[in-house]
Amino acid sequence: MTTYRRSSSLTFACAMLLVMCGCGQLPDPPTGPSQPPSPTYTLSGVVTEATPAGALPVEGALVEEITRHRHAVTDKDGRYTMAGLAPGTVTIQVTVGELDPVIRFAMLNGDTVIDIQMAGPVRSTLSGFVTEDTAAGPVPVADVDVEVVHCPVGPPGGSYSLVVTTTDASGFYSIPGLCQGETALFPYKPGYRLAPTDDRPCEGDGAECRYLTIAGETRFDIRLVRR
């Protein structure tokens, strides 16, 4: 019995010593020197629009780094700041409203300033005469509302704006500032409708609308008949 108790006390003391000094535990693996964090840089600048009055700041332009989709929006002074960009070549796209998108490439090896100038699409004037087909020949029609889609219609369901003018006593109309490309024209005067024609009617609204293409200064005469 005495031998058993001494053996138990020795075993317990040794176990406690192992716990306290950590004997028998594997040492922590050696660690190398800590790696410094990768540097990041800030891209900033001013977005302007070229106008006859000179360069004007563009507010609300989206400036996007298209690879990692980092982005910034210009303030009322056209300024933008985009932080946290990794070094190397970046592709920047700037979009806003009806102005033509701009794409720029830049090499970042430090904080970088890139000023970007945008330009609106080429604009043209649509003009022509509105006449009524009669037995005596074409007769000018005054006070006809001529509506045109301001710029080509976007995707289905997208929004667009119309501009309108009214024919004068000679049946003449003129609408400046239209975008290049396909548009739709809607003439309207009570008691009249578009004359049958080989021009392209609008789908589902063929009697009241025509498609046409704006390419430079464009002439488009409109023929009406009585309802």
C-alpha cells in the first residue's frame, strides 16, 4: 500500500510538471518576416464637356475602373476621386447622359491625375415642308405640330424625349439639335392624317408616324390628306 501511494504521488507530480512547463508539446513553427501590404493609389481629376463657350464641368458623370468596377461620381465642379487602386494599367470609362462615352488607359505607379474632356454627339437639323394632297396639287398646311424623337430610341421600355415645332404659313418646319441616326416623326393637326406613302411607317402606328434617318442636315417633306 505504501509503495502504491508513493508511485501515485510521483505520477501526479510529473503530470502537473508537464502541464505547467509545456513539456512534450511541439514547438510553434518558425515564421518568416511579415510581408508589407501591397500599395494602392488614388486616381483623381476633372471631367469637362467641350462646348462653344469653352470647357464646362460635368456633374454626375460616372467614372469607372472597369476591371475591378471601382467607381466615382463627379461633383458640381466635375471633380472625381477614386482611391484604393492597385498599381499597373487601368482602364477608365466615363459616361453621363447623352455625351459620348470616353475610355482612357492609365499606368498607375503612384497617385495620378487624369482630366477627361467629353463631347456631345454630332447634332443636325431636320427640316422640310408639310403639304396637303389636293386635286389642284400640294397645298401648304400651317399650324401642324411636328414631333420628333430627340435622339434615337433606346432599348424597349427605355425613356426618350420628344421635341416639337409648328409649321409656319408656308408649311415649313425646322428642328435643330437632333442626334444622328434613326428617329421617329409624328405630325399632327386635327382633321388630317399622313398620306399613304412608300416611306417607312412606324409599327402599330403607321397612319400617324414615320421612321427616318438623320444624317447631317436632313430634309424630310410631309404629305397630309383630309380624314
